[in-house]
Amino acid sequence: MKLLVTGTKGQLARALYERAADDDAIDLTCIGRPDLDLAEASSIRSPIHDLKPDAVISAAAYTAVDKAEDEPDQADLINAVAPGEIAKAAREIGAAIIHLSTDYVFDGDKTGSYSETDAVNPKSVYGSSKLKGERAVAAANPKHVILRTAWVYSPFGHNFVKSMLSLAEGRDHLSVVDDQYGNPTSAFDLADAVLTITKQWQRSGPTGKVYHCAGTGATTWCRLARHVFATSARYSGPVAEVAPITSAEWPTKAARPKNSQLDCSRLLNDYGWRAPEWQASVEKVIARLLDTGSETPI
């Protein structure tokens, strides 16, 4: 199967590239700026038509959550308009699309995990732009799957796990929010889900549904940080004491949902895929980041 991934430097794009390198059934190409620029709609159609993939993985996005509050037009252009154009270009060549979205489409007021049928109500410009992107993709291409994920981390780019390890290099004590709940998700687990879905399309085709795809089990940012350091300590890596604080004590320009736990049972039911427990996946990424020589593959 021939896959085209938008973006070359993002966490999912890089994880997909690694996973596909070991899979003879997948011919994967990652493409980003300047060849495909989400901020330039005119650059989107040609590379998709030229490569003629079986499916497009719409992974690239505007992810600066706080900055988006000051750049709503730019966030909408990249997260809403561009995905719609990608889906349209894919439809024109008969290709399917998997579009990545976010837990931030929810307001966080629910008790318990969110299912795909729960009402959406984003509290931030970023969340709103991603919701618009979901709707644009669904309207432009019936051969689609939308994957909402959360709290993505990996050895690549900027993410919470890497930030914690980096901060601990110079600080003994950190304060981390302990009243926001979600599912830490390894980009490698997310990549595995994407590849599982696309392979099954060869038999049954895209479902045209929204799915939640996140690490199994939920936690808070504070408890995630503590797990990061407990794991790092076992590998003789950097550690720090973590004090819990409230969201009110760590104000941000963009509001975050207090609870964005995702129920991923629909993905398990339709595609037979479920992410590992988040603690196990965090350990694999930390082992790689600390270059422990671990024989355990990510």
C-alpha cells in the first residue's frame, strides 16, 4: 500500500517513517514544506496527484495551543482549510484519508471518558480549529477516518516527556498541574494504529467514522511527570521532585480541558487495535531517549 504523510518533522510522521521502514507491505512517503505547505492551499493538490497514494495520512498541524489564541486565522488555515483541501485532492484520485485530531475538541466537563458520540465543545482556538478540520475532511471525502488522540510524546520534537527530562537536568524540584486528566500516547503506538487501519482498508475500505486513539489508561500531568522520573531513575537518568499544583496556579492563555480522557473501544471493536498501557510505552521512549542500549524495541 502506498501512503503519503503530510509533514516530515512531526512526531507521528517520524514514527510512521520508522515503522514503515520495517514493513515491506508499506510504501510510505513523508512530504512537507516547501513541496506541500499547509499555509499555502495552492501547494496541496499537485503532490498528492503526482504521487497517487492509496491513502493520505493528514498528520501535520498547527499545534501551538497558546499561540493560536493570537493567531486564529493562521490556526484555521492550517488546521481546518488545509485538511479539507487534502481530503478533496485525495478524493479526486480515489484515495482515502486518515486525519489526526485532538482531545481538545471537548470542553473537559464530563466525568469519565469521552466517547466519539459525546458532544464537542472546544474551549480554545486550537481545539476549535481542529474540530473545523474534522468537519472539512468528512465533507470533502467520504473515504475517511478521523483519529482523535491526546498527550502525544516520542523521542522526536517537542513534547512533555522530553521537556521533563530536560528540565530535570538543571532543576531538582518542579511544579506540575495535577487536576487535568488525559491519556498519554506514544507516537509509535499511534503509528501502529494508523498502519493497522490502512492495511484493513484493503479488505473492507474506510468506515467514514471518528475514532479515539490514545494510550490505555489515564493520569494527570503531575503523575505522568513522576512516572517519567521514576523510570528515568532506573536508567540512571535525570530526576526531579514533582509538586502538584492546580491549573489556576499555572495559568495559560488557552484553556485546557480538565478531563479529556478518551474511550477507545470503538477502534478496538472496528479494527481490533488497542494501545498498550501508557506506562509501558513511556518506558520504551525514555529508554531510547537516555540511550540505554535497551534491547526492547519501541
